[in-house]
Amino acid sequence: MTQLPYLIKQRKRIFPTRAPQQATTTKLSILDASVARFAPCSAIWLYDRTEKANAHDPIVFERLETALSRTLDDYSHFSGQLRWASKEHVENDVNPRYGRPIVTYGTPDDPGVELVIAEDARDLSSIVPSPNERLTTKQIWNATNFPQNDFQPETELALSDSTRFEGLPGVAVQLTVFKCGGYAVSVKLAHCLSDAMCLMQFAHAWAAQSRLLFEDGWDTTKINGEERIVPLFDPRQLDQYADLTTEPDPEKIKKARALPMHRYDWWAKDAPGYPSWAEASTNGTKPPAEELAHLELSPSTFPPWPTWNMAAPVEHVQIRFKAEAVANMKRAAETSLPEPLKGQRISRLDSALAHVWILINRARQHENTQDDVYMDITLGVRSRVDPLLPDTFAGSPILLGYIAKPGFEASTTTIGAVAGSIREIMSRFTPDAVSAYIHDAAHEVSPQRLWQAFLGSRHTLVTSWVRARAYEVDFCATQKLARYVQGVMPRMDGLVQVMDIADTGDFDISICLERKTMQRFLQDPMLSVYGI
């Protein structure tokens, strides 16, 4: 029998240091509810052994565990029980009748955060390239064999299958020690509790508490001389932007549905290519058939199931674009903007996404495709409401917009045309428009019915972790960057994720494509036209 390279040594539940005082039940926001069926929000940090942090020393993980418990004092809802709201929670309220999550915390029965301790018989050098290799010989790294599932907890999270929740945690963490003394830290959260921004805020808060233990200091109000940043967990603040009344506002609904957002219907069993698994995954938040027959559902379209071959093998590649290459993309985008967009501000991220999307469409051989292809873009809402919500606002306040172009155009157009389209689309999500969208979503029968994105050969789903300081999460006060950070996403055709590397100006772009498409993508001479 082949021995597994890793071994689970321990599982336990972690709770805040403060004893439960009073049971609190909080209804999550409309936008939190809309992502409840998304894959968990998860990341893995890998660190080399240092003189200060050799993970074979038990005290390293003991301190991380202690710091986690102290961090939960500020994130106590992370240790609570996530479940669907019952009728009494939505009575006399303008909320979806189905699929509205709530979390109850501050009780002796809280499920806590699951902590998994694991040991891996491999050296880090056999798993991921070194930072120097990523800058030289492995700027393009095929990460398909990176065993991300080994380093994140297998824990079933509450509502992960839309039905089970009792006793299940909403958050799980894994600490893994490697043969070399290096270590991995991973965090996995139910998506309705956290988007990438909230995940990073939590990771930085946990790391700050941990550094105090490695620096032999402890101050409940300050961390490293700075005031401790406490998360703002108040989903009602987000819902209040929607100006909810008992009746839908036709003007707000018209404004919301004019936004470039897909309205793919998960409940449409008559859609061509509808997969059998989709029905079971939606039943938990769907009205009974007899009630559904009398409900008027909002307009929607069929998901394009035939364009997504879920059986096709998928390759995962990480491309490290250095700051100079990204600057070259930005200059090229600015100089090739179409006339109507001349003078439009273009960001480094806009330019990099434009370059990658054109390459993907070329690799998918869309040069002769008349049908539209799409870049579905995850947009954070904290900075798109007025007044702004702080970065510390806890939850998952995101939505997804898209740009669309005929396949032949998206394969042959200029980087400026695509970058300009990205910027123009983003500019349409004004505070007024976002409020209108939340208002419209609040009157849906179930927030999980409509999907704002898709995958497969005509869609590219983009997530940006830029400016999240992912590589700067320092648990052990080593003052060193992580060796590698993996934003964990299912390996599916069309997923793109962008991460920056501290203050280097570099982008590390994660791309998942169907295997033959990936081969064409990597062989395209245009890949390095701006440098790598």
C-alpha cells in the first residue's frame, strides 16, 4: 500500500477566549445570501523554515492556535452556527423567503472553528518553486500538480451542500508542517461569511496576534504599536443602501437590470444540457413545487450548459508578470484605446486582464466565432456604495459584472479596446446602481436562483486579490514574505485570479483552462510580447 505523503495528526474545535455571554442571531446581508452556493473562500500560505519558526518545534503551532482563539474574540460570528433563516426571521421584512442565511453565536453550543493539524513528509522545495525560481526559470509554472487539497481542511462547512448545517462549522483552518521545517497555514470559509477582502483582513488580524506571541508581547488594544483593527460585522448596514420598502420600486428594478450582469437561472431544468447534479444542489433554497407554481419569477436566461465540458481535463498555470511587463501592458493599452475612450484612466490590472483575456480567446480559437464571449468580473461593493464601507466590513459584499464581445473581435482586438471596456463597465456600478441592484435582489424569491457568471469555453471568470497584501501575512514575526500563496479555487475551465507580490509591482496570475486550450495559450508568441 502506498503511504500518503501527509498525515492528519489532530482535529479540534477552537473558540474565542471569552466565555459565551449572550446568544446573538444575525441575518446575513442580501449580497452574502447571493453567494451562499459559491465554493468556499479559501487560501493557503506556504512558508520556509526560519531560525525563528521551525515548525517541527511544537510551540510554533501552539502559538498559532492561541492567536487564532484570541482573533476569534473579534470574529466571534466565525465560530457560530450558520443556517438558513426560518419564517420568523423574515416575517414582516422585505427579504427572500428562501435562502437567507443567518448565524447564531455566543452560545455554549457554537460549533467553533475546526482546526486541523497535519504533517507532510515532503520538503517544500518538492512542492512549490522558490521565490527566486519564480523570478527566473519558473516565471511560467505549471501548478496543475500543486496538491492544494492536501493543505486545506477537508472539513464539511455548514450549507456547503445547501442542506446540511447542524453542528458544522462555517470556518476551518489547517496547519501543516513539512519535512524541511517549513509550514503551511490555510483558511477556508463559507462564502456567505467572507469574500477575499474579509479573508485577508482575518488572516492579517490572526497574524498580528500571532506575532505578539513570537515577540513575547501582549497588548489587548495595540498590535505592533498600532491600534488593533476590529472588523465591522453589521450586515444591516449593507442592506440599508437598498432603501427597502414593502413593494419593489419599478425605477430601481429597471436601473438594476440595465447593468451588465448575467441572470442565469439555476432552476431552469428545461435548459439545454442541464446537468443532473444541478437540481439537488438547488433544492435546499427552492420553494416547494406547489408554491413555486404560483410564484412569478424575475426574468432570467438559460445557463449555456453546452459550452462547458466539465469532463475535460483542466490545466492550472501560474504566470509571474514582472512590474516592467505590466507597465508595458499599461502603456500599450493607453496608446491603443479606441477613439471614444481616449483619455480614459486605465489601471495596471485592467491592462493585464485585457492581455490575458485576448490570449485566452485566441487559444479557444474564437477567431471565427460570431457569438459573444464574456469576461465575468468579481466586483467588491465596499467602495461602490455611498458612504463607503470600510475594508474591515466583514462579509461577502460582492457582485459580478461582465464585458462581452463577439468571439472574433475578442480574439483580434487591441489591448486598449479590452482594457477600456473593463474600465467603462466598472464605471457603471455607481453607488446608485449598486443600491438599485441590492433593492432588486432583496425581492427575489431566493437569492441563489440567479447566477451572475459561468465557466466553459465562452466565459472567463476573473477575481482580483490585488492590494490585499496576501504575501505580507506574517504569522511568526519573521519579516519575510510567504514562499507562495494560493487562492484556492476549483480547477475549472476559465478561472483567472490575479495577485500582487508585496511592493514589487509584479502580478502572479493564476489561469485554469481546458488542457488543449492551455497548450495553445502557452505556445502563443503573443504571451510574452510585453515581456514576462
